[in-house]
Amino acid sequence: MNEMPLHSESGCRPETVTEEYIAEPRLFQVLLHNDDYTTMEFVVDILMRVFHKSADQATAIMLSVHKNGVGVAGVYPYEVAETKVERAHHLAREAEFPLRCTIQEIDV
């Protein structure tokens, strides 16, 4: 049985293995904004369908939007947040609601 030597025959040492640091992706929050036309039921539906919130979570977020003018639908890497905003806007336009969602970077 032949084993591979750790060193080459020329006496050179093996290459140094370094660990690379991979940064975590930056996170962005998707914000829902209150308006006078989009129904509370539709906002709850969007939160459940697009943002995968439970009925209780969706209701709590919807109430935050209603009372405070804005609420956090979720926190995601940018590409995911962008896709969710596009999907929510598409569904809102189909239902003829002016629902507005925005993306805001989270300062870490």
C-alpha cells in the first residue's frame, strides 16, 4: 500500500491552508405603509401569502401599520426583500389597492 507523502520529494512544505471569512449578507426590513384605501383584511392576506406570517402575526403587524402608519412585514437579504415587495405590489394592483411596501436596510 502506497501512502502519499506529506511533503514533496523536493523538500517543499505543503501550501498553507487559510480560512476565508465569508460575511453574512446585509439584512433589509420590508415595511408596509398605511393608506386610506387598502383594507385591513387585504393587508392580513398579503402578510400571510407573501410573508408567510400566521394569522395572529399578520393581524398584529396589520394593527401596527394601522396605528403607527408603518409596520415591519419581515427581515430578509436584499434580493428576497425585493422579490417580496414586487409580489405584494403585484397582488395589490390586481386587487386595485394602493398598498405601498418599501425596503430599508437594517443598521448593524
